Amino acid sequence: MNREQWKSQAGFLLSAIGSAIGLGNIWRFSYMAYDNGGGAFLIPYVAALLSAGIPLLILEIGIGHERIGSAPLAYAKIGKKWEWLGWWAVTFVMFGIVLYYTVVIAWCLNFFFLSFNLGWGDNPDTFFFKEFLAVSNGPFEIGRIRISILAALVVIWGLNWIILFRGVQKGLELANKIFMPLLFVLTAVLVFWSLSLEGAMEGIKAYLTPDFSKIAHPKVWIDAYSQIFFTLSLGFGIMIAYASYLPERADISKNAILTGVINSGYSLFAGLAVFSVLGFMATCQGKPVSEVVSQSIGLAFVAYPKAVSLMAGGNFFGAIFFLCLVVAGLSSSISIIEAFSSAMVDKFNVSRRRFITTVSVLGLLGSIIFTTQAGLLWLDIVDHFLTHYGLVLVGILECVLIGWCFRLKSLRKHINTISSIKLGAWWDGLVKYFVPAVLGIMFFGDLYHEVTHPYGGYSWASVILIGCGWVVLTLIAAFLIAARRWKTDCHKAGGRTC
């Protein structure tokens, strides 16, 4: 079975960057920086990038390239008993994260069209939560499917299917060669437009003025490491699959460093647009920035629409903003689906095109629960448990597997042989000791808070059945798939045929 390859290393780099840059780069990073010391937050953030983000990126790209396979195949080649870990990673991102992630992209697509006539009206808060989502009183009050969201969701899954159906070169690579330059241009337009608004500098001051007292707090450092880990798609199995499509000669360390730096640079740059607009809104309303700033979903779908309604030409500004979110979201969602599809093709030798069609239909059906009136509540619970427990556990076990059960020095030698930037023994130490320790602190810290107080004030029934249940079901599925017999010889192959 011949394995597809990227047409160029630039195609791989743009695809890796596309996977890393997602919705969180635009609406999560800037608020996190603001809340954790402004410009001072860059100290722990850069430290996290250099000591955990880039080393893990190098690890995942290196193992995908050296073992020549998706995450389950790469781990199976290291040790058959570890195959389940690869399946767990690609299963809970495919039948968990991407199910609700595509629904959020569908919200963005809806708001893209609403922008042209400022369809959210005079009160975006009421419109978003009461009219658009019509949020129910609890997770078990499912309510009706929101038809406008479902319609946009069908479009998003259709775009995912079209791109992935065309394969690696004509689908993934071509799409990211279009998406990434488009995203960078649209973001630049937003930044320079927003900087020209009255009060923009007040927002920038709030965003970047350093408060060095905050970086003495352990929470700020934990937030920095968690942001780096999540934003670079680490533990998703994506970078392993993408690296398996690289040719024999590939500059692994350089590509990893560029991916990490460009992703983080984009987050910082996009934050200028976010806080310039918040500064403008604060000035218009005669309030301090602290009273208009909000985080995550509230920032994108409430605060931004409020600001857009206040500015001249705001409908076009809003359209560009939500188009940015759609493009950033799509570039990430296709990478998640590809990681799972690549694994299934590797193990069961299924027709790629037929499987992409099947998994896209299943993905659409699985996403429907998040289009209901309880969708936001389910999204909140599932996202918390999969990212704070599933992903972090995969990251820890990945370091244990490759750092302690595999010849890490031989992997470093493989990477150094074909890379322009050489790794030293320090990299081994980071992988074996430092990164697992940081992830362990994050994991047990969350677990402690979870035991003392149920997440988000939800009932224990909601937390256990929806949150814990989703994590456990995907873990069981991973073991069941790993137990199935290989229908290819890829797990035995040493060449670049699988």
C-alpha cells in the first residue's frame, strides 16, 4: 500500500500551521494574556513554548516520520500493547472534539451572514443565548434542534468532506495553501482597521501593559502551559499522521519550530484586533476596558457584535471577523478528521474516499446533539473533560512511551540526521522528565478541583454521565479497535509503503 506524500515541505508546514491555528488563537489567547498579566504573560508563555510546545511538536513529527504511520500505527510499531493509546487519541478527537468544534464553526458561519445586516439587533447577549441558541435550563433538557445551526453544520461537514475526499495533495495541501494566506490577509485587515478606531490604544494598553506581580502566581504558569499544549494540537495524533506523509528527507526540527513560532505569533497579532475593538467599544460607552471585556464564546458572539454595531462599516468588519473564524476552524477540523481516517486506512486497508464519506456522515449525525437547546451545555462539559483529562493523559503517556519504552536517542539521531537544527541530550530530558511533570501537575490540579466541586456548577449526574462517560466510552472504543486484527502489513513494514 503506497502512502501519499506532501507535494512540498511548504505544503506540510502550512497544513501543520493550519491545524495549530484555530478558534482559540483568536478568542482565547488574548483574554488569557489580559487576565494573566498582559505583556508579562509573554514570559511564561514563551517559556512554555520553548520547554514543552516545540519539544513535543518535534517528538510527534519525528515519531510520525520515523515510524511512517498514523498515531495507532506508529505506536503499534513501537509496541503492540501501546496501539490503544494512538486509537484513544484519534477517537476522542474525532468522536468528541470535532463533533462540537464543527458546531461552533457553524455558529461562526451563521454570524458571518448575520453581519451584513447586523442581524443580532440591539442586544447581542439576548440574541445569542436566548434567540439563536435558545439555551435550555439544564443538560438533560435537550429541547429542539436549532434549524439555522443545523443548516450551517451541514455546510461545514460538506466542506470537510470535499477537501478530504480529494486526498493529501489535492485536498489537504491545496486547501491549506488557500486557507492560510487568506487567514493571514483577513487578520491583517482586521488588525490595521481596528488600530485606526477611536480608543484602540486603550484596548492595546489593557492587552499588553505588563503586570509582573501576576507571574509569581503558579496559576499563570499553568495557564501558559495549558494554552501552548492545546493550541498546538498536541496529543491529537494529527502531527504524527501529517509527518507520515513527509518524504524521507524532511527538516523536522525546523518545521516544528516554525509551526510553534508562527502559531504563537499569530495569536499575539490577532489579539491586537480583539483588544483594539474592545478599546473602541469602551470609549464609545464611556466605560473602562475591564467592563466590556469577556472571554471565549462571550467575546466572539456577544462583545464583538456589540462593538461591530457601533462602528462605521461595522457590518463588513463583522463579516471579515467571522470569516476568519470559519477559515481558522475549518483548517483545524479537517486535520482532526484526517488523523482518524489515516489510522483506519492504515489498519483496515479501507477505501480512503469511501471511508471519508462514511465518517463525514457519522460526524454530522454525532454533531446534532450540540445543535439542540442543550447544545452549549453539552459542549461545555464534553470539551472540559476531553481536553483537561483525555488530551493531558495522552500527552503524559506519549512521553512515557517514547521517552522510556522506545530508543529516544535513536529517534533524536534520526531527527538530527535530516534536520538543520540539531537536538542535544537536553531534549531527551524535557521529554522524559519535564513535560510529563508539567502535564501531571495540570491533570492532578484539575482532578482536585473536580472532586471538591463539580465542574461549572453542573449536577454530579451531568458531570459523570456526559463528561466522564464520554471519556470512558472513547477509551473503551480505543481498546476494541486495537484488539481487531490488522488487515494490512503496515505494522510490520519498515519501508515507506504504508
